[in-house]
Amino acid sequence: MENIENIEFGIDTFGDLPRGKDGEVVSYAEAIRATVQEAVLADEIGLDVIGIGEHHRPDFAISSPETVLAGIATVTKNIRLGTAVTVLSSDDPVRVFQRFATVDALSNGRADIMLGRGSFTESFPLFGYNLSDYEVLFDEKIDLFHKLLDESPVTWEGTTRAALHNQEVFPKTDSGRMRTWVGVGGSPQSVIRTAHYGFRLMLAVIGGSPGRFAPYVDLYRRATEQFGTTAHPVGLHSHGFIADTEEQAKEIYYDEYKKARDKIGAERGWAPMRREEFESEIEHGSLYLGTPETVARKIAKSIRTLDIGRFDFIYSGGGSIPFDDRLRSVELYGTKVVPMVKELLAEKATAKEK
């Protein structure tokens, strides 16, 4: 297992619209400011990273995560600032690099890139891309982005953007290379591609037993060995919610989670979620919900099962959860859950040694 002291604990948000004190769903502007407040709290209580998702649909407020991260950079000190994910297929790799390099400068080297295809496709028609080019867009753009990370003159040619010939890209970073992840939802080919480029692997596990992803962790490590790249610690991100009691956590989270899940399900042909499915995901699946102790035990089990080096808690993925309850969930995660997880992992490690 990864050294316990080196395991990172983060939070992720997609810019969901919370409810204010009056019970009404807040505006997009208020939701963005709420995300900044949550990031400040996460920094104050010692969490390692915040990831902000990119979406282009009415459910979410954040379509330009790097802009929000730049704002967060100026009011935080230690927390790493990343995305969850940047939809590289419908963006320009040069501009993505430049925006992250700017965040890196503002934050004194805390930028944490996460590339991905995204779980929705609205960005493709919005920015003039054809979904029939889904594969080639990501293949070519991740290849170019990999070259840009060297921060040297770039020569590259493909079919999805203009060629570059010995082109310098600015600004450069102080460190000379930014830490880069790829978010993967369960495709072996994506795992192999991540290993090929020597990027870090983040598993997006949003349903079912986390243990079923163990073969992907093994595949990543075997592939990096074959490619001669670095096998970085693997990350896992999943939904959850924490409150002072089990009943309170379920009461606050269930209705909003079901609304969000059923809305997406209607678009994708899923049946409406039943209460039994919700309870099953808490008990056996990838929903980390309940008291700090319940959530800590489940996270510790997942870390041991998958041997991961980073766990990201998607704290706002249940629709319009009241802002104060979201803040409380983040607070409990950082002040109660993370210390408990570290204690549980240390106890297990000590018991093994004996």
C-alpha cells in the first residue's frame, strides 16, 4: 500500500446549484462564489486538493473551471487546484496549457491538471465539433498536450487543429512541468493510453462496488512497466455526503440525489432510481454517505482494496443541497473523516506487521 502519510484526500465539485438560507436554488453567480467559499474551507482544514468539473448544461454553474481556480488561488495557501475534468476533446490543448500555467503562477505551483472526455457531450456542438470525431479528437489532443508539458518548442501535426512547427508556448511554469491526471470511467483503452503518456490515473467510480476496478489499477501498473513510464499512485473519486447522523445524511441527500440521477437517467434511457438502489449503493457500492465514522470506514476499505494514493470526495453531486449542509459535509470530511481514515489504515498496517 502507498505510504499512509503520502495518501492525498481531496474534494470534487461540478458546480451544482445549492439552495440558500431561504430554501431557494441560488443563481449561477452565487453558486460559483459558494464553490470558492468551500475551497477556502477545504484549504483551512488541511485537505490536499480540490477538483472542479467542466459542464455546459443548466444543472451546473461552472463552464470555465480554470477561471474559478484562478480566483481560488488568490484566497488559499496550500490546497492543490485541479479540474474534474477538463474536457480536452472540445478544447484547444495550447489554450488549456496556457490557462493552467496561469493558475500555476497565481497559486505558486499548485495547479493540478485532470484531462478527460467528460460525462456529457454538450460541449461538442457548442464549440463546433462533430461527435463522430469523438475518438480522434481526444487521441490527437492528448498527444499534443503531452508534448506541451515539456515546455520546450513544439512540433506537432494532426487533423483536428493547425500544425505547430518549433512553436514556443507561454507562460512557462516555475517547476518546468505540471502534474497531470486523466479521468477514466472504465475503459481499458483509456487506462493504457494514460500509462503510455506517463500520466496519473483517476478512476471515476460512481456506481457499483469499487473492488471491480482493481483490474484497472493492475492494468495501469503493468502498462507503465511495459511502456517504461512512471506508475504514479492511482486516484479514486466518488460521490458522498456526511452529516452528524445517518438519518440526517440520508434525509438531506436522497431527494436531491434522486432528482439529479433521474434527470440524467431520462436522457440516457435509465429507469428511475429506487430507494433500494440508493441504500444498496451506500451499503455495498460507491456512495460514501453517513456519519464521519461510517464514511471513514468505507473510504479506508476502498483505499486498501484498490491500493490507491488519492481519494476525492464528490461533495456536491446530489443536486441542490443547501449550501450550509454542503459546507458542513466538507468540514466533517476534513476534520473527522480524513483523520479517521489515516488511523484505520495505520491500525491495519500495524496488525499486518504483527
